[in-house]
Amino acid sequence: MRRRLIVKKFGGTSVQDKERIFRVAERCAADYRDGADVVVVLSAMGKQTDVLIDMAHDINPHPPKRELDMLLVTGEQISVALMGMAFSALGIPAVSLNAFQVAMHTTSVYGNARVKRIDTERIQHELENRKIVVVTGFQGMNKYDDFTTLGRGGSDTTAVALAAALRAEKCEIFTDVDGVYTADPRIVKKARKLKEITYGEMLDLATLGAGVLHNRSVELAKKYNIPLIVRSSLNDSEGTTIKEDTRVEGMLVSGVAADKNTTRISVIGLEDRPGTAFKLFDLVAKAHVNVDMILQSIGRDGTKDITFTIPEDTEDECVAILKENLKRLRAHDLDVNHDVAKVSIVGAGMMSAPGVAAKMFECLYNADININMISTSEIRVTVLIDEKDTERAMNAIHDAFGLDE
Ligand code: ADP
Ligand code: ASP
Ligand code: MG
């Protein structure tokens, strides 16, 4: 009979020093001794990825993306090798593997690759030999036989992709908080840990700025129906389970998230006639920039303005292409502001409850916070506000919806 298989992922703070590495090793050894097959996915130690990015920019402010990935993958390689040694010190058979040894195939986009396919033979073989398999998170290989990375926080996605490919019983994400909270506990002190949350809600929260999980990991977990558990690497508390359906708590709003990586661009004085929006967003798309919120003013005197938001780290590309084409677009002017942030509420319960958006707007009004733009879906409301108001807005919204109760 096949043994049960568990994928356990540990983030940077969980493997930041010798003591924590051994704590992780002990924790995985317990499942191993219990008879399970264990695959461990690790991030780079502590803030190593940030250190490597700074090193790169010190040499070249615009490092070639291929070379940057070549550098960044070293971080994860250090942690898996040290973990392999820790297991050996404990007398537990283990083997560390990088993306090439696993054969973790991804798309070719350096810095933001997506997992395409994983050849599981090597891992299966090692598991059959009763070894714990320690895999580098965050990295992959592309069709040019180069290293790629999956985007910041991407080790979560490595873990879920492995759990799906190996048909694991569950995927546990160990981090420096006890689970998924109603808001980032570093910003909202009254934030409360959730026992469970749906894939859909978690996907929105992660996409809208809740950095506790890489959003693609949630997307994959939903697609392959992998139970995902977020829990602390420092204690044994239960954590949060992310799954298809949880309506036990019947909460209207499950969480608040914020994203400061946002820039608002207004293109002013565009011609008010068919095809204008197409021309504008076609250009933006050609610069490989993702557009998020969009607002178009009512046409007056033959002209109109279009305002939209993009990730701040793509601002340079976007502004450059728009400036080049301002005449061709027949626009008068461009207004660019990156001192803005998105604040969102997410909750499957709001689908059938009117007045949720109004309550959010009322609470921002009471806190004297101005709303720049608004966008909504069935299970979320997002507002764009001044970046300096972010923390105040999150706390006010958290209070207004009684999320600490
Ligand atoms: P790791 O290195 O383990 O991957 P991350 O820093 O990526 O850890 O994610 C954990 C952090 O996510 C927490 O320290 C917390 O500040 C932040 N966070 C943001 N939103 C939330 C949320 N809703 N619930 C829990 N943590 C959150
Ligand atoms: N080490 C990578 C990062 O810092 C990946 C991860 O931690 O998930 O983004
Ligand atoms: Mg993370």
C-alpha cells in the first residue's frame, strides 16, 4: 500500500538560523517516523533574497533578468543543502534537490515563470528509498535549460505544485504567523485568526495584497483540490485550512487586504469616439503591463479622460510607452501618481447581502479618508486611496465590520 505523503513548506524566517533549521528538521522527522512520506520545500534563509537583489542592483541597476534569476536561485540552494545536513545529523535519510534535479519545468519568463509540468520520477524514487526529499522553492527550469524564478513569495507555489503532482494528502505552509488572519496582524493589531477560509476568498485576499500566500499557490490548490493549511513554524497551534467550502462561520467579510504596489495613471483629453480605449490599452498590453482598475469620465466637448491602475513596479515601462504615443492617442496630458494604495474587503458572504460596500464607504467617510476609485466583484470591494491613509483605513474597516469578534 502507498504511504501517505505530506508536502511541508517553510518560509525564510522559519529557516533563518541553525536553531530554526533543526526545529524544522525535527518537525519533519516526526511525520517521517510516523510512517509518512515527506517532501519539504524551503525558501532562502531569512532575508537572503533581498540581500541578493541588492547585490545585483549594486553591480547593475537594470540587471538582465536571466542573470538575476541565476543569482536568486542560490538562496534556496543554500537552505536545502543545510537542511539535508541537519537531517543527516539527526540520523534521518534525506536528499536535497534543486529545480533541475527535480525537473520542475516552467514557462520561460524570468522572474515571473509559471509551473508547467513536474517530472516526479526522481522524487518518487527517493521516497521509495525512504528518504525525506528537500526541494528548493521559488525556482524552476525553462526550455532553454536556464533557471527561472516564480515571483516573490513563489515557494508556496512550488509546494502546492509538488503536492498536486505527487497527489499529496495535504500541503502545509509553515510561516511566522499562526495562520491566515482577518488582516495583516502587523498592521491591524486586533486581527483575528481564521479557522477556515475558501479558496476563492483566499485567492482574492492574496491577489489584493495579503502576502501570507503567493496567489498562484491558491489558484493551483483550488484547481487540484489540495487542502492547504497555513500554520506557525514556531508552535503547534492548529492554523487555517483553505478549502472549497466553509460556511460554518457565515461571515459577511472574511478579511481586509492592502496593496501599496499600485500606480494610478490618468490619460487626459482623449478623443471621445469609438476605439480610443482599445488603442490605449492595446499599447499598455504591448508593454506587458497588467491593468487593474479602470475609470472613464463622461465625454464632454469631444474629449474624455481615462484613469487606470497598474502595479507600481511596471510604472516605468507603462509611462514610457504612453509618453511616446501621446500624440498618436491624441491625448493632452498624463498624470501619474504612485502615492496611492488599494484597500479591499473580501467575503463570500457579501454575495447575498446588500449594503456591504456602503458600510465600507461610510466608515472611510467617518475616518475622513478620500476614495479615488472603486471596483467590485461578487465577493470583494476595492477602493483606491492615498497611500499614507492605508494603515488607518485597514484598522477603521476592520473595526467597522467587527472582524475582531
Ligand atoms: P514566509 O517567509 O514564511 O513565506 P511571508 O512573509 O511571505 O512569510 O508571509 C507571512 C507574513 O504575511 C506575515 O508575517 C504577515 O505579516 C503577512 N500577512 C499579510 N496579510 C496577512 C494575513 N491576512 N494573515 C496572516 N499574515 C498576513
Ligand atoms: N525566497 C523567495 C522570496 O523571498 C521565495 C519565497 O520566499 O517564497 O521571494
Ligand atoms: Mg511567503
